[in-house]
Amino acid sequence: MNFKKILFKTNSIDAEKALPDAIVFTEKDGKIQWVNDVAAEIFETSKMHLMTSNISDIIENANAMITNVTIMHKPAIVKLKDKEQYYDMTVREIEDGYVLDFRDAEGSSYNSYNQEDEGEVNREKNNFLLKLSNDLKSPIQSIVGFSQAMADGLGGSMSEQQAKYIKIINKSSTELMYFIAKLLELSQTESQLSSPDKKTFDLASVINSLIKFNEHLYTGKDIKFTINIQEGFKKNILTDAEMFKNIIQNILEVILKSVEMGEIVVDLSNPDDDLIASKNLKPGLYAKISVSSSSMLLSENELDCLFDPYKIVDTTNRKNVLRAITLASVKNLVQALGGVVWVESQILKSTSFNVIIPEQ
């Protein structure tokens, strides 16, 4: 790739004026291909080291920031990782990647977009995904359906090798279908297209039905369920039943897909005033639902990205992005109901998913 040629052909960055700035060329996946001397100076490392790094190693939320700046056609203020240093970043998309221009945020003449602009970009992206939901799901559903039919012998006899391949295709497409469903669910919750439809229902009864509904996820595993209900706990609450079901369903899925054995305990109680105040909730009547697993243990690094799929893709925990997508939906739904959610994990003891929502 001829970097100088691309730089001088990049209309959004004046080549001569850009010389005092830090210039970084990256591939689409963020791998750095070339930097100028200024980039090495402001990032306080060598050019050789930068050209063996990924841009996500240098700035926080790199992928999301680059995408937003590209869409908005406006610079954004970015923060260096592990440093209180901020720069205006301009992005120019090229055929093989991006040209990134970093300029001192204090001396910049740019007007960087604010959180309201970023929120609008996210809403537009989410609405775009939701409108294309059928286009995303229909082809995968066909692959899942036809591959299952072939595995069941409806397409005629197959050799042992062909049957093996069909099972792999069916398994992979089913997993992809699940991933797409969770991604669309996150888009739905982020878009906030609907407000809670409050109805009175028996909270304990709903949880019992969800445990039974998920039986296929723990059949054959050494897992035991226990439900504890605090004395005086009000089982009937007034809230959105479907949102509540989705919250508990997603938490159960996250746990059951992660463990093979142990006890899962559901505690239903009323939080005391101190806990309510510590979670910045208004005084009132609340229900607390805790779902704990004795065999699901999370590290401090995992807890840091647990509810943030946009952050986790820039870390070594990227394999857990599906879990983060699922729990991000949980967080959005709980907040829509006026509550809070958090996770506590004790080494060699248990991990507990805690939800507090208003009783009415």
C-alpha cells in the first residue's frame, strides 16, 4: 500500500496541515499499518511498536469511536488508554481501512460531536438493524431448517462424511441465529421503542415457569434449583410482565450456558432503605431478585465488561461478547422498568446477578 499517495489523495485531511498531527493508517480490523513520527511521540512509543499493534490498544472504545466518526463526518474527542490524554480524532475511510488524524484537543478548531449526537447515531443504527431483522434472520432460518431436514434424512440418504458436515452446518447456523436474535434484542432495548406496559402478576410464578421453560438447557447436567422467598415478600407486583420475563430469561441463559453443575439459587426479597439509597433509587417499595450460581465464577476483568459489548470487543475477553450483548439487554430492560442490575462474584463461592425493580 502506498501510504503517501493515499495521504495526499485524502480530501478530508489537508496533507500539509496534517503534518504536525499524528497520522495513523489502520486496516478495517484496527491493525495499524503505518504511523508518522508525531504519532510515535504523542503515544509515547516507537513507530515499530505501533506498527505491530491494534488501534484498540492505543485509544479507548476504538472500534465504536471510528464507526461513529465515519458515520457523523465529525471529529470526536478520544482518550488514550490508561492515560488522561485526549485528542480530536478525524477519520477518513479508504479502500483497505482508515486514515486517522489525531490533533491536540485543546488547540483544535474542531467542534466535536457530543453525547446527544452519539445517542442519535446509535438510535439510527439500531433502527436500521431492526428494519432489516427479517432480511438478517430469514436466510439463516432457511439454512437451519433445511440442514435439520437433511440431518433427519428427509433429503435422502447421505454418506457418513456428508452427514457429519450437515450436522456442523446445522449447529453453526443455529448458533449464528441465536447471536443475531440477541443482537437484535439489544438494538430493540437500546432504541427504547416501547414504554413499559404495567400489569399485576405473580413474580414467583413467572420465575418458576421460566425455570421449567429452560429445562432443555440443564437436562443431563448436575444442576439443582432452589427458590427462597423472604417472609412478608409481596409476590404480586405491578410492572411490565414481558420485560420482566426477558430479564430473568436472559440471566438464566447466561448462567445455564456457562455451567455444568452446582446449585442455582433464586432469592426473592425486599431491599432495605440503605441498599435502595446506595443504588441511587428513589425511596419506595421495591422487589429484589437475586439469581446465584455456585459454579459460575467471574474474574475482575470479566466483571468490568460484563454489561458492555462495545467495550469487550477491544479486550482479550472478546470471546464473551455474546454474554455481554445478552446482559446489556438485561441492563436496558431493568433501567426501562426504573430499576438497577449488578453482579457480585466471590472467588470460590458464587456469582450473583441482582435486580431491583419497583413493585408498582
